[in-house]
Amino acid sequence: MSLTILAQITAAAGKEALVEAELKKLIDITRAEKGCINYDLHQDNENPGLFVFYENWESRELWQTHMNAPHLAAYMAATDGAVDSFVLNEMTKID
């Protein structure tokens, strides 16, 4: 069963450009990962510090492999102290 992920990242004030740049680095490498159906980054039109990844994965197991990938650890290190909040929702498509 496939898995949909909504990941909402809110940058700290003044750190929006840093967080955006680091998030963009994840796109191509993640899209190349096994099981990644799509991995799309969005930025809120009214709040430029709010980013959302809309992701679809072939399985939860393959998504968990992604979550343990070195490039995610590098992102976490690079944005340490620059992110105010991170909300992740694991979702299932109804129809």
C-alpha cells in the first residue's frame, strides 16, 4: 500500500532563505530514491517561511529508509536552530 506524506516546515524568522536552500537540496536526491513516486516542495504564498513537501511513496518501509538517509541527516544538521516547527502527517489516499 502506498503512503502519502505531508511535511510542513516553518522556518525561524530571518532563516527562510537558508531553510529553502537546504530543502531544495533534498529534491533531486530524494526523487532518485527507491520507492519515491513524487516529492514536491511548496512554499506558502502568504507566509514565505512555511514550506510543505507533498510526497508519495510505494510503501511505508521505503519512506522510512528515506527518513534515515544521509542527506536527511545533513539537512537536519544544516538547519539546526533555523526551523521553528516541523509537522509530519502520514496519510492514505481514500480514492
